[in-house]
Amino acid sequence: MYRLELTKPDGRQLALYGRQPIDPHLQAPSPFAEPLNASAHLRWHPLRGEWVTYAAYRQGRTFLPPPEYNPLAVTRDPANPTELPAGGWDVAVFDNRFPSLGQAPGAPAPPELIVPTAPAAGKCEVVVFTQDPGASLGALPLDHIELLLQVWGERTQRLGEREDIKYVLPFENRGAEVGVTLHHPHGQIYAYPVVPPVPARMQQVAQEQYAAKGRGPLDLLIEAERASGERVIYEGPHAIAFVPVCARYPYEVWLATIEPVPGFAGLTPAQRADLARALKTVLLKYDGLWQRPLPYLMAWYQAATDGLEHPEAHLHAQLYPPYRTRDRLKYLAGTELAAGFFAMDALPEEKARELQQVEVRL
């Protein structure tokens, strides 16, 4: 993996990654000349016992621009710069101009309110998967996807070394149905000042089971799913993808290493290569099922970066397509949003069979 680090005119950082050496003379462009100088803050939710982050300036972020104004395309006209330079790079990572987390230098203190408040420490990064605006993650070559997995590991290590970062979450939102505002293939990395509620709960469950059985719950579930085979979408020597027996969405798929690995940085080259094959297989099956792009949210869970050992952690992704059937979307409703109790009207086994029948070529 090759890396070139640059600074944008407005002070934000840009890192370019490639499978081949990158021209060291590239310059970092930016649509913005001056820093935003905006900071987010946290407010405590007294009934749920968790923080909520507030960044009202995000209302001014770029929203569904026409293709000719794609800020994630490479710069062709220096008079109208985008976020990225032309050149021989494959993956780019830069500081989000409109972050949900983070503090500008000299930021004012959070407001004093009737609930506790705090600075929203942390960082938000944009990860551009490819220079091709018409591509998709699943359409990229396997060695390109392997590079992306390396990039996620490198960013996790760098962000996790900060004292104020306790958890690093790479994710991708794909499709307007899940709130995407830019269609160029990209994802984001959120680096949180606390372990957020969902991974915190999974961590608690994993720690309890690891203490009782010496193995984490995902490790045991993968063993059972492999033995059954009924819901397995991909199985290689080091990685697996399956519709979990407990799926909460009709076409939910989990990807993981077969042997527990705490995070991206701990992957061996062989594990990384097989995980790339698993990811590409799943994404091609998604699109092949309807012969059109399928929207989804993909989140990668790994060990917390809180300075503690996490032998219970098991790197994996969870993918949530919003489709209920071929023509209807599943949105969270009363029982899911109000109670956190998911209701499924499709069996995981049925949806796994549909995905299993889609033939793909890597």
C-alpha cells in the first residue's frame, strides 16, 4: 500500500492511497478556501442514558448535486476545484467539511442547558472508494477492495491512537433510500469519544460470553452457521458471509473472518484477500437479485480503541438493505423505533435461498 498525505487550502487533511506509487507532487484541492471553524457538541439523553451529537451547520452541506458538480470527482478545472486531485491514486480519505463530531481550534464551550453537555470530540472522515463516479464498491477489482480493507485498518490505527477516540466505525450508505446525498462511491469513518450504544451493547454481551465460555458469541454463531450451511452465502478458507438466523432485515447479511480478529489492523494478507472476496460476492448478489443497484447500509464492527484488551472482539460487517420485497421498502416503524423490538415478515432462510441462487463472477 502506498500513501501520500496532503493538506487542503482550508486546513483539512487528505490522504491518497494506491496499489502503485503516487506522484509526490500532487496538490490537495478544495472547494472551500477558508476553514469552517464550526464545532459540534453533545447533549445527554436522561431517559436512554446516552449522548446525542448536535452539528446544526450540517444543514448547509452539499445535497444531491447534479453530476457536473460532483465534489468527489477529481479536479479537472483548477478554477472550479473539487475535493480530490487528478493522479494515480485508488482510494482517498479526507476530513469531512461538515462533521458530526469534532472541535475546531478555539471552539467555544458547549451551551449550558438543563441536561449535561460536552464537547463533541472525535473525527469524521470521508472515504472515496474510487475515482470512477459510475462504479460501485462491488464492481471494483478484488485487489482494489483489499486495498480499501487495508485503508480502513490504517485509519483505525491512526484515529485509535488519539486519547479522545474510543471507537472507530467505518460504514457505507448506498442509495438515496438510506439518505445518501452524494452518489459517487464512498463511505465514511466516524471516530467517537465514547463507545456508541450499539457496539457498547454488543461488546458487553461478547465480554460476558467470552468470560463464561472462552469464545465470543459471533465465533460460536459462525461455527453453527457453517455446520448448518442453510444461510451461508459465501465460505472461503478465512472468511464467511451469511444471512444470520436472527436477521432483522429481509436481506441482512453478515461478513466476518472465520477465526476471530479484533479489527482490520489484525488481518493477515490471506484473511484480507478472502474477506474481499466475501464482500464482493455479497454485493454482486445484491445487485444481481433485482438486476439493479440495491441500497444498503454497511457497518463494520471491531474492537474499541479505549486502551484495553478485547479478546472478545470479532471483526465483522453487518449489511442492512431496506428492501422488504421486490417492490416495497422496509422502513423502521412503531415497534422498531419506539420499542427497539424488530418484527420480520420474511424468514432468513427464504431470503438466504434467494441470494444463494444468484450466480456471480468475481
